[in-house]
Amino acid sequence: MLKTERQGSLSIRAKSTITGWSFIIVAVLMIAAFYFYPMIQALILSFKTGRGVNLAYTGWSNYERLLTDKTFFTALKNTFIYLIVQVPIMIILALFISVLLNDSHLKFRGFFRTAIFLPCVTSLVAYSVVFKYMFGSGGLVNAMLMKLSIIQAPIEWITDPFWAKITIIIAITWRWTGYNMIFYLSALQNIDSSIYEAARIDGASSVKQFFRITIPMLKPIILFTSITSTIGTLQLFDEVLNITKGGPGNSTLSISQYIYNLSFKYTADFGYAATVSYSIVIIIIVLSLIQFRVAGDRK
């Protein structure tokens, strides 16, 4: 009888295992085919050199070239400028807006939430082109600033190296702030209101409540949005390509655009482009580990 019961329990386990795998096997195969296989092929490709499809294995030569490539280091510097300046501004702005829109006494909260979130669902190309014309020499931004007597002459937002970077930073901040705001807003709504009530009874001001309650409670979400924003900025492509095309003189060139240029704009060098691609992977891993170490929960 015991043997029969054991066989019955094993058959039930086997059936449940087969049922579970039947639900996920298609997804697993698709992820393996469309994510892991291309990643492995790109890694193999990074050890090859040649033009077009005429590639030959050359070992570490592409990685040696990477260490002496001035254009790569220019793109890397520009990308880190975007990362260091834009990500903190966007995270702080999204956090501030989410706290404001979480106020139950605020009228038209739904409208404001929708309006701020809408930019992140707009077409990347469409909004980039709109920004290009808005920030052009004779565009709306210069016209408004001159109308308000803030500037006397038009600012060359697109053709000046410094202001071109500012334009890119403004564009990606405008697009992705609402995306991060949604995460903070949903997390804020899960914080028990009795915690804030107890803090008010104890005499804590709104500022103290924000720094002593809100920020600690949102720590996991802040870490998550910081990592995803870092990854997104390191992969920055559409805005740079459509607004400034990497110019003037590579002053706004990002790593992703450099990979695109190596693959499709210049004489196709897919092996070296794959090498540059894996530099992003390494940078993302290192920065993510640092962020987990600095801000993550040790548990």
C-alpha cells in the first residue's frame, strides 16, 4: 500500500511538473532564441575582423583597438555626461512630482498624471524631430526666451557642442520622467497612511516625513529606477540620431550611435561593432553592481 501511495504521489508530481513546463516552455525557447543566442553570437563576432560578411577570427585585436579608439572614448565621455547629469535630475523630478500627485486633496490628479505620463508613450522619432525644430535657431524656444528678454540673441541649441548636450538632456528628461513617476506613485499608494498620521501627531513636518518616511520606504523602487534609467541612458540612440546626428563634431555622439555608424554608416565592421556593444554590457554590469552595493539591501 505504501508503495502504491508513493507511486501515486510521484505521478502527481510528474504531472504537475509537465503541466508547469508546458506553460513556460514556449516562452523559454523564444527567450533563448531571440535573446541568449544573439548575445552568444555577438560575443563570438567580437573576436572577428573584416568588412561586411567577410570576417576572420583575429582574437583580441578588436579589444586592443577599442583601448586606443579616440572616437569610442569621445562617445563614452558624452554618454557618461548624459548619465551623470540627466539620471539624477530625472529621478529627483519624478520623485517630487509623484509626491505632489499623491495628495488626495489635489484636484484633477488624473489629468496631471496622464499628462506627465504621456511623453513616454510618444514615438521616439516623432518627438525627437519636434524637439529639433523647437530648439532650432529660429525655433519656438529661442522665440519665447527672446520675447521674455531672457536672451538677446538666439542660442544655437543644435550646433553648439555645449547647448547640443543640454538639448539632448532636456529631451530625454521630458520623455522618461513620467515613466519613473508611475513607479513612485504606485509605491506611495502602498505606504500605510497611519505611518504619516503617527508622524504628524509626533510633530514631524512635511519635509521630515519626506526624508524620514517616504525616501526609506521607496528605497527599493529608487534603486530599481536608478538601474533601469542607467541602462536606458547607456543605450541612448534615437534622440542623438534624430536631433543632432551626433554633431557638431561628435560632441553629442553616444556609444549606441557609434555602434550604428560602425555597422551601417561607415564601411560595415560588424566585428568591431560587436566589441563596442559588449563594452556597454560590461559598463552596465559594473554600474549595476555599484548601485546595488551602495543603495541596495544587503539581505
